[in-house]
Amino acid sequence: MFDLTNKVALVTGARRGMGKAHSIALAKQGAKVVVTDISQEECQLVVDEIKSMGGEAVAFKLDVSNTAEVNQVFDEVVKQFGRLDILVNNAGIFAPKPALELTEEDWDKTIRINLKGEFLCAQRAAKEMAKNNWGRIINIASVASGGVGVGISGGAHYTASKGGIIGMTETLADEWASLGINVNAIGPGAIDTPMTSTSQIPEEAMKAMLAGVPLKRIGKPEEVSAAVVFLASEEASYVTGATFYVDGGWLAA
């Protein structure tokens, strides 16, 4: 099951954290992985790790909010591999700030990277996937994305972007089903990543948050990657427009 041999997968925000874990997990299932992020040098380290395991991968610098750069990278991927089968829209930022202090620049930067960036990559990926009538697009959202009773203090811009991702996912799933493209989202809960550790969440706030998680611990990136692999596979052929929450039971509590 979950055999991705000869599939070509592109992962954004893949130099560290969840993106790195997703890249490695996809490679372990046989996919040829395109590792992208704002630092090609750091992406190359992930590529080297994949190659050391016997996998195939390449690295590209990619700012997902830059349309020209998105097109340039996707052009090169298709030129090199001849196709694109899987997109994991993982790139994102979280720079917490109280809503009353948020500037227009703060807001625009987060929306530009987290939401616009996912759309630009999804749109370009779909154009390639449609040529083969098969594709998997996996958008990384958040447990804090609206409608589930979870807000993040200092994260109005972040949660707005993540809620937008889920709404966009449902619409794209509807539009692109006839093209053979399945579009789904994953809403991670509290996951142990560099972004989490550098987001300046007070220790007491983190403890309070985890107290409400039935599993009583922070999640590992690899535990989200398992859902990514499933949604990227043929086994998920009847799953589209869905949001999978990987949150340790947070929403069930």
C-alpha cells in the first residue's frame, strides 16, 4: 500500500520541520521528490539525506509568493522529470502579534505566503497534473482555521490564512475533480517544529494548550507525514475536499 514509485512530488517549505519530514516520507515510498524552500543550500541538505537512503531528490530555491519564481521552478521540474504528480503545499510563516498591533504589512506578508502562495503553487501544479488526468494536492492548514473553536492569541493573520486554505481546498476539489486531481487539506495541531519553537509562544501558554490535548504531548512532524503519504497515494482515490486533523485529539476534547 501507499506505493509512490515513479511519482514526482514537489514539497514547499521543505528545508526543515514538517516539510522536511514530508519529503523524506514521500521518498521512502518511492517518490522522486522536489525539495523547495527559500534557501537552496538547506534544501540540498534534505536532498543529500534522501539520497543517502537510496532515494531520488532535487533542490530548488522557491519563494511561493513570487509568481515568476513559481513558474520558473515548475517549468524546470517538468523539464527534468516530464511530469508532476503530487504537490504538498507546506510553506508558511507564523509571526505572532496582538491584533491591535498588527500592521498592514504584517497582515499582507502572512496572507501572501500562507494563502496566496498555496494557491499559486496549486494552480500551476493542476495545469501539469491535468495533462495526465491524475494528481494529488495536499494543502497544509492548521487546527486553528475557524469553525472548530480554536483560536491562537496573536494569530489573527495566521488563522485567517489557514481558514482560507480550507475554503480554497474545498473549492479546488470541486473544480478539479473532473481533471483527475484530488485536493485535500491537513490541519496539524501542536507539532514540534522549528517554527513552533521560534514563534515566541509563552511556556505557560504552551502548557495550557497541551493540557487540553488528550494525548498530553506535542506531535512529531512524522506523524503528520503519515497523513501526507496516504493522501498522496492511490489508496486515497475517493478522498477529495476533506480536511484531516492531526491534533492528538485536541478537537475531540
